[in-house]
Amino acid sequence: MKQNNNLIKLTNTETGEYKYFTKDSYVYGYIGCGNQMLPAIKNGTSKTYKKWKYEIVDGSKVMYKDINNI
């Protein structure tokens, strides 16, 4: 079985702060959006939500301590 190292990276477009998550449920819990809004954020219909940009990144070089699972 091939391992998936992808992580979700949220970047604050104002401050440059970023957070890594493993699941969408952690993302919408962190930024306060409902699960109805997340598909629009993911597919690019809404590029940002409350100044947070959503993207999938290769997490193979991200340290475990930097992953923000709530």
C-alpha cells in the first residue's frame, strides 16, 4: 500500500502565518467554516475564506510537531 504524505496547508493571506492539517474536519473547525463552504474553498470557487487560503501540499518534510490537529 502506497503511503500518502499530503497535508492541507492553510495560509493567512494577511500575515503569512500557515498551519498544516491532516483532515478537512480539522480545517473547518479551525477557521470556523461549515462543511457546505469547504468544497467552494477546495475547488477554487472561493480562493480564500476569512483570509485563509487552502491548498494540498507534500507533507513529507513537515515535522510532526508542526501539524495542527485539533
